[in-house]
Amino acid sequence: MDMSGQRVIAADRETVWKHLNDPETLKACIPGCQELTGSPTEGFEAVVKQRVGPVSATFRGAVALSNVIPPESYTIIGEGKGGVAGFAKGGADVTLAAVPEGTELGYVVNAQVGGKIAQLGSRIVDSFARKMADQFFDRFVKTVESEDAVN
């Protein structure tokens, strides 16, 4: 599954970068995230509970960052396992560019799923992935813009 998009955030690039690397911000923005630990340099570990169609699972996974160019871009590589529900693994290239309105965050995602989740079919899985990405970025934009307005 491949997915891409961009969001304009009314904050400077350094502020957006700080939040992209902050475990508390990420935990608050990832739908279903119950636990997120780690750091950008050592990687993150997460526990996320989700329901995809009729399949409900708690995924445990790890995420590492590479190709880090502060405050411009990085690559996220991760894998999560949800027991009999299956697994998800993949990566995303994230870029930040200054624009008159603030910062444009762009992303290109490549992911694979297996197990019961994959049996649901690509239409359901793709729709779920798009919904999750939209929820994450909606929350992320609100979090960054509300904090930037305070500062």
C-alpha cells in the first residue's frame, strides 16, 4: 500500500520538527496509542489498539528514524505485530518545507500488512490507513498550532 499527502501547519519549521520528535506529542496524536516510549536517536516503541473492520488487535511495535536532516526531513521505518490479527510494517519519508503560511509537511508512505488484516482486502485496509493518517495529521496540526499560538 502506498499513500502520500501534505499538510500546511501555521508554525515555523523548527517548531514542527520539535513536535515530530516529541514522544508526548506523537502519543497524543496517534489514534489508539496506549503507550509510546523512546527517543528519536534510539527509536520508539509503541502499543496501539485498533479495530480494522471486524478485526480488533493490540499492536506492539518499534519505529526507528534514519536519513535525519534537521529540521528538513527523515525516514521512519517501523513494524508492529498484533498477534493472530497480523502485522504491519513499512516506512515513510517525511519532509518539512517553509511556506508563507508556515510549514508544509509532506509524507510518502509504503506499508505492508499480513495475517487476518490482509485477508480483509486492500480496499478496507487502504481506507483504514487513509483514515488513520488523516486522524493523526488532524491531531498533529491542532497540537502544533495551539502550542505555537501560546508561545
